[in-house]
Amino acid sequence: MAQEKSTQKAPRMGTETTLTQGTEGAGLTGSHFRFYKKHDILGHTRIRRYETKLGERLQIIDSSNLTNALKHATAPFVLLGIPEDIGVRANFGVGGADTSWLPFLKAFCNIQSTDLFSGEELIALGHFDFSDIKELIDSHARNNEEMIDACRHAVANVIDTEVEELIKIVTAAGKTPIVIGGGHNNSYPLIKGTAKGLQKAGMMNNSQINVINLDAHADYRIMEGRHSGNGFRYAREEGYLNKYAIIGLHENYNSQSMVDDLYSNINIQYFSYEDIFVRGILNFRQAIAQAVSFTEDSFVGVELDLDAVERVLSSAMTPSGISALAARQYLSFIAHDSQVVYLHICEGLSQSASGSFDPLTGKLISYLVSDFIKAHSN
């Protein structure tokens, strides 16, 4: 699976839009989001006679009046990318989580448009481009300690803020974001932005949601500065995450202190990979059903960390994990049975910082997204 290939960077397509708070219909600050035009999507779509591809049907909206455009769009889903690996590097992880967005988008645009999934259900909004911050850190950090500190500062003060703000606008408009990462650090602004957006829309009385996460790691490390390993801890401690269900934890890679924290919290439920697939205490479908039942009292954010999937290139690639088929079933079952308010697929790499390359990561993510939308629509 691994071979050498030149490093990919986040795509520089779309338009950079800076909108200040109070601008009519917008409310989006910051300068790192690139909104897509139709030609951006068609540029990735291989058009053939007698066929219609998803890229030809995906909706594009006017970013100059974002809130109103979202509210009046007929598509219930909003697709956006966060191709960054700053949060992963802040957690001492392997870089490269910024390389899967473009391969995913190319694969996704070339899915056949059919009655099962036409593409009109989805707004292709755009992607964040934090490459300037990454370049600044790389050029100024004098050692690994400074690099870690700078990455954590960037996550907390730039990435979290901008992602939360955009997600709040999307969910307040009644849309369901489908977010492709990027590191798992983005779970925190996704939870926070979604909870605030739903409350603003009058869909709930308080800004708090539940989450189901298929992951080899709980990402519930201590609050030592923001990174990819503590997004759920921050969301929980700040009150935006109510119930948290985790499926597939690897017993070898979650510390005893963190497991103790999970076990002692009545609002957290977890099933290890070993309990499901090694010891057979329950099967995979039963674990999903229990997670759905545990979180069914409120809206649910759905997380899928690709380091849980066997031999998929990721920031923590595993030789022993769930199959790609099981990952697809996970999203299909939950989308059908839960009140899902966002989907987040993260930590996948098309190329790692060490040079390993997998051309199929993007295509796998495209399968996962299409499965989710088909199940949710039904």
C-alpha cells in the first residue's frame, strides 16, 4: 500500500472571503476559508456523455450573503473540508492529515449521480486553508518544543475559532455539516459550533449535544493546550458535550488514567475493540445499537477517526482494526437511527510526513460520505 510520492498541499481553489460580524447575512470572520464556485467543482469532475456525475449536481451558493443563501438552499447537507495537520502535530503525531481533502473531493465528484444519491442533496461549500499558519510555525520554531507550543496556540486561537464560527452559521441555518479533516482536534469546535447553532435556531434550549465516536483512541487527554488528543475533554468540561459514546477503543493505546476518567463518568460509555472483536462480549452491531440508545435523548454528532480502520493510512495507522466495510456500516446504521446533526471524518492521510502514500484514502472517504447521506435520507 505504501509507496513514495511528492508531498501534496491543501488545494488553493475557490475564493477567499473575509466577512466581519454584522455583515448582512454573513457573520463570518477570519480569512482562511475558501468558498467554491461551480468551476472549482467541475474542474475535478470527469464528464462523460450519457452519464451524470455528482460534481455536475452539487449545489454552490453565494458566499457574499452566507446565512440567507444557506437558509434558502434546498440541500440539507453542507460539505466542507479542514485539511490541516497542525492539531495532530500539536499532539506529537505524524503529519499529513492535510493531504486527504483533495483526493476525497476528486473521488466524490466522480460518483455517479443516481436516484439513490443525485448530488443535489449537498452544498459544496469549500475548505479551510491554514497553510500560512503552518508555514509560519515551520519557519520560526527553533526546536520541537517551540513547534508543539506554537501548534497548540494556533489550534486554540485560530483554528478552533474559525471552525466554530462557520459551523454555527451552517447549523443555525438548519443544515447538517459533513466535515472532512484534518485532525481530530476539530471535534471540539464542531461540537461547540453545532450546539450553539442549534440553540440559536431554537431547536434546543441549551447549547449541548451528544456524540458517538468510532475511534481507536478516546481523545480525552488532559487539558494541556489544544491538540488532536483532547477535543472531547475540552467540549465536555466546557459543557457543550453531554453524552459521549465511543466504539472500538484499543486497550493498548489509551492510558489507565484516561480510561479511569471515562469509566467514572456516567455520561460516557465506551466499548473496546478487544471486547467486540477479540473476546466477543458483544458484536459490532450491538455496540452501535447501545451507543445509539445511550445518546438518543438529544441531537447527535457522529465522528469517525480513520485510525480505527485497519491499514488505512492515518496519523496512527493500525495493522489491527475494523474493516472498511464495518466503517461503512457504522455510518449507515447511525445515520438511519439517530438524530444526526453533523458528520466528521478525520485523521485520514493520502500522504504522510514520512513519505508513505495511499491513493485510496480519498476514495474510501467518498464511500463513507455517500453511505451516510443515503442512510440519512432514507
